[in-house]
Amino acid sequence: MSGFSADWLALREPFDVNARNADVLDAVIATLAGNTQPRIVDLACGTGSTVRTLAPYFSPGQTWKLVDNDLSLLARAADLTKHTGVSVITAPVDLNHDLEAALDGAVDLVTTSALLDLVSAPWLERLAVETLARSIPFYAALSYDGRVEMGPAHAMDKAIVAAVNRHQRSDKGFGPALGPDAATAAVAQFEKLGCVVVHGEADWVAGPKDRDFQNEVLAGWASAVRETGDVPLTDIVDWLTFRRDQVAAGTSSLRVGHVDMLARPGKR
Ligand SMILES: C[S@@+](CC[C@H](N)C(=O)[O-])C[C@H]1O[C@@H](n2cnc3c(N)ncnc32)[C@H](O)[C@@H]1O
């Protein structure tokens, strides 16, 4: 599985659902309480994980505009109306170039998940300014924050995670990515502009039975670390072999730090 393949997004979705921070989610639900026809824009929607997760909490009159630049993922997201009954339209947009177009029209809430660690500081500022200028609340779930716990321990864990975090900062189409700084930067950016921000941890937690998920994450990290050149190849192979053996033996656990946030325009 590569990058943002539909298979990978499907594999991670249950872990994302479990990870979402309940207090932040409650605040999101409260934001749209009483709105019988909420209009929501989901940025970088993938196959529509955010719709599947949030739709049951909102009025049946909800409508979603789903935005992504991957046409194959968008085609799957377009099927959501059939599966969820909620009204969905899709918009093929490169958010680096046309963020403003994605936000145009009447919007009650902007959502995203697993996007902010891909974007740069200037793009994050642009997003904050554009949502605030339109007085739209903004919910960003599952921004990776650099915390990783693996069990049992291996001598290379620290070096591997440091290299993963360095790789996270490489350009993902928006300029140098915020990577593990995304969550802190996003909270600070929206607060600086006067928003009231609710935020909290939303970690992936995988146990011994979650073999496919752990193997996929570990393989992705090994490949990212190889690209950085920070760790000798033989050390990466030793580390990955150890980790995969633990997964196969049912003795491996993994916790990956993420943060959810909701920013609401403050009174000015
Ligand atoms: C990690 S996936 C998250 C997908 C979805 N939000 C989820 O949680 O399952 C990141 C998403 O960002 C989209 N993306 C990346 N760069 C983009 C860009 N420049 N414009 C629009 N979408 C982009 C990818 O196509 C992918 O769907």
C-alpha cells in the first residue's frame, strides 16, 4: 500500500475512529446543534472517512462538499450518498493552489483529518485566515504529533522515530511540511487569530491482534527512514525484522500520537 491508497485509508479508518478525541468531538457536535441543514466542507477527504464518522451526529438535512485532488479517492467518496443517505458532492481541487475555491459558498463547518501534518506553516496560516474571514468553525482531526511508543523496545527505536519525524517535514505538495509540529502550530495559529480552540490527544492505539495495521505502519516508516539516509540500511532491516517478528508472535504494541482540534471564531 502506498501514500494515500484506498486500501491504506480503509485499514487505518477504525484506528482513526477509536482515536478521535471525545471532548473535541462533543464540541464539534455542539457547534452544529440545532442546525437542521448544516453545510460542511471536508478538506482532503480521501474516501470520506470524516463523513462516515460524523454524519450520524448531525441532522439528516446535512450536506457535504468533499474536496481532494486524488480523483480515484474522490470517486469512492462520491458513493457515500448511496451508503450513508446524506447528501454529498465532490470537488476535485488542489488545496495548495485553490483553497479559497474549496471554501466558497455558504459553509457552517470546515473539517479535515490527517491533513495538517502534510501542510506548510504559510499554508496553515492561509487556511486559518480564510476560515476565520468567513467566520467558519474548523475541526481538524488526527494531526500526527511525533509521539511514538513501541513495545517491546529495540535499541534503534529512537533513531528510527527521529528519522521518521525528519521525513515528515519533507514537502508533500504544500511546501516544507509541518510534520510532527502541525498540531502545536495549528492550535497556536488559530489562537493567535483570536479563535477559541478546543484540543486534545487522539492517539492510534494498536495491540497484539492488530497485525496488518502495525505491519503497514512499520513498513511505511522503514521506507521513509531509508529515504532520509539517516540510518544505515542494515540497521533498518534489523529493526524491521525484529518488529515484524514481534507482530507475528502477537507481542507487539504501538501507540502513535495525534491531536484533534476545533477552532471557533472568537468574539472580536
Ligand atoms: C492521509 S490522507 C487522509 C484522507 C482522509 N481525510 C482520511 O482521514 O481518511 C491525506 C489526503 O490528502 C489528500 N491531499 C494531499 N495533497 C492534497 C492537495 N494538494 N489537494 C487536495 N488534497 C490533497 C490526499 O489525496 C489524501 O486523500
